[in-house]
Amino acid sequence: MAIKHIDLGQADYKQVWDLQKETHLKKQNGSTEDILYTVEHNHVYTLGKTGSRDHILISDEEMKSKGISYYEIDRGGDITYHGPGQLVAYPILDLNNYYKDTHRYLRELEETVILTLKDIGIDAHREEEFTGVWVGEEKICAIGIKVSRWITMHGIAFNVNTDLTYFDRIIPCGIFHKGVTSIQKLTGEPEDLKKIKDLFVKNFKEVFKGTI
């Protein structure tokens, strides 16, 4: 199965959300191939449709003063942060051509990140109770998706060189008792984001058995 990788560089969240919706509609009409978008977002908090506004600990005024956008969106999950230094990936796949199994899809997204971290010597794992990828007791990758007519959108937020202080103003994914981490926090130095992106795309191709 051919999967086209498109790197969007650094882009505003709303712009890319609109692009996802446009691509999703084209997929429904059978007029485009499977696509994997990768992007770094400007500072933004997004709240999933099952999330709680109470998990946002920052006022609207403070968000505005800090240049942070906010959107309530149509993915699963709760509140999360996106920003510079974080690898965000949005696969727009037709699962009719893979398997009609949302839980398997989530596990394979997790596997792609786990393999990417393994490539650089970091041991990561799943938590039975929570979606995402963890190192120790801290989440390094959040996952929130939407699947409609078995076509996917939204995806993963993988902390590479992310400024983790932005998570202090929310309860990430609605989880009170666990923290967040990044590759930079774990290794003590910034990581080459392009290198991580290339490894992620390689592993995505292997996990989903596609050609990119």
C-alpha cells in the first residue's frame, strides 16, 4: 500500500486541521492516496470531544498574552499541548485497506513510536490503562484520533525537544498522577528533530507495511 509522506514544516494548528478535513473528504471520495502528514505546530492547546474544560488551568487572558491558541476539536481524548520541538503526525489512512479495527490502529501508532525510541536507545512502553507511549511513569507521546467511514485523521504528538513547561498549565490527557517527558529531558541535550522524523516515517512504513 502506497503512503505519501508530506512534511508541512512549522504551521498553525487550524490551517493543518482544515487540511486534514479536506484530505479526509477526498479519501471518502476515493480521490487521493493514503497520506502521512508531519508537522511542528505553533503553541496551541487542543481539547478532544471527550475532554473536560476543567483540565485547563490557564485563563483565556493568559493564553492570549502568551500567544497560545486554543481549539475544541473532533478527536478522541482530552486536553493536550502542541508546540515547537514536538513531532506531530497525522495519518489519513483508509483502514478498509488494512483492517477494520480501531484498537489495533492505536496499538500500531504506539508501536511506531516505541520502535523510533528504540532506534536511539530509549526503552519505551505502553500503559494498559492509558493510550500513548511512556518512558517510566511519564508520557512521551500522546495519541488522539478520529475514524469516520474507516478513514483516520488526527494522530500523535511526540515530545522531542518540546518545552514541557507548557504542560504545567493543563492536566495532560486528563491524567492527574503521571508526568510528561521528552527525548531532550531524557538525554539532557536537544535531539535532531529531522532525524527523529525520518526514523518515525521509516518505522511507520514498516508497521503499516506501506511504501512511502
